[in-house]
Amino acid sequence: MSKGKKGKIPRPRGTDFLINWSLGFWSEERVLEAVNSLGHFIAFRYGVSRVGPFTFEEFRKYYERLKQAYLHGKRPDLIVFDLNLYNQLSECEKQVLKKLVDLSNAEADPVIEKALFGVEVEFSKWHVGKMLQYRQQKAQTELGPTFTIKQEDLEPLIKWARHFKKEVVVVQVFYDRAYIIPFSQALSVIQNLNKGLKPPSARAERDRKTGKYTYFISCLSYGKLLGYFNPAPSIEGKVLVDERGMLWPTVELVNGRLNVTQEARDLLDKIAQRGIANPNILNAFGY
């Protein structure tokens, strides 16, 4: 985001921001729909998320939410409940769930304590099927599709998981499919990377400007296939006009259905039953 004057909402920094916003919103919507399609879970938006395609009004609301201080670290994008338990909640609690993104921790925490797990959603601009086909043709040995986890997200997510004693499921969404991995499992791989052990099918890259790391963990080696998109999403272009009259061209992914695999269903059921896969790893990072 470009810097604005104190007290004013800054303008987005370029059209890439608009595109990434819309792709992030689209991926969160598809994952939420996929979880709800299973029949025994119900998911809600929870984190400081995009709650619609990019508009300047939605961006203002998003920026205001960003300024809130969350005591327990970064909220996962989605929060998941057992459907039977949800049906037993009071009407007041159900109303809380409908507006979580705008509520403080004091208002949200009592009902969040009853949740099963959180979901953190990331999007990658890749068609995995074509990527894997290309790698095979060129005999490449690179990582292929990866979970992408930033160092700056580790501490807040760890604090959230530790506070609520709940697992976070990381979902990496691509154009044609999505993969999942328990956050605590990903942390085990990251811990080895930080120790210089060079685990297979994973790497860390350090940003020269910020000094912070981005961790790339192979979806094929460590994750489970959440599902394929069928039908596939369509691509639409549009142009927004800001209050000054400036044009902002952007593109969006629209619709598409993520069909959940049996192995992903089994993993989600297991997480719902046992909680954090590796609780001790949360204390290994010193946050």
C-alpha cells in the first residue's frame, strides 16, 4: 500500500495489489464452500480478511480492521466448527459468528473456544497440472507446487494456536487444485530448515531487503490433496475508478468448485478429533 497522510486510508500500491486481493478472496471463498460441503463441519470468516472482491469501500473497511490489535496473534482466515455443536449454540452466539471479522477478541473468544480448528488460506498463481507436465518433459527436479509460509506469519499463528490449543490447517490454493497441511507439521519442517538440516523437498529463501525468510514446503511430499476444481474457475476482467477518476484495471477468478478428496476428509476428521498434531513444536520457536 502506498503511504497516506496520518488518519487517512492509504491508496493501494498498483494493480497487482487489486489482483492479489481478488485472488485471495476467491481462494478463501472456495475453501469455505469446500469445508461446508462435507456436511458435518461449518466454517466462517474469522481473520482480518477480504470479505468481498476488491472495491475501494471494502478496502477502507479492511484497513480499519488491520489497525485493530489482536491479543492472541494472527487470526486464521477461517474458523471451523462441528455442525452439530453449531446447531446447539444460542442465537446470540450464532450472530457473533456472522460478524467475526469486525469483532474484538473479547467479543469473539467465548465462541471461538468451541471451534475445532482454524484455516489459513494462501493462493499461488500456478496451474499445477501444467506445471507437473512441464517438469516431467524437462526432467526438472525442482520442488513443484509448494506451501508458501512467511516468517512474519509464524509468530502470530503460533501464538493463536497455543492460546486456543487448536490446530491451524494451511491450505495452498492453485488454479486447478488445492493442498492442505497441518500447521504444526509445517513447523517441524521449518524448524529443520532453521537448523540448517536441509530436509528433502523444502527450502528457505531470505529477502535481501528485509532479512526475513519465506519457506517453501513441497505439497507433494508433505501435504495432502484437498481437491481439484471441477468445474474450473473462469477469468473476468474489470476496471475500477477511484474518487479522483483514476482507472484501476484488474482481473478476478470467478466461481469454480473444489471437490474434496477422501484423504483430505480423513485428515480433517483426524484434526477435529485430536487437535494439534505436534503440540510441542509450538514451544520450539521461542515466541
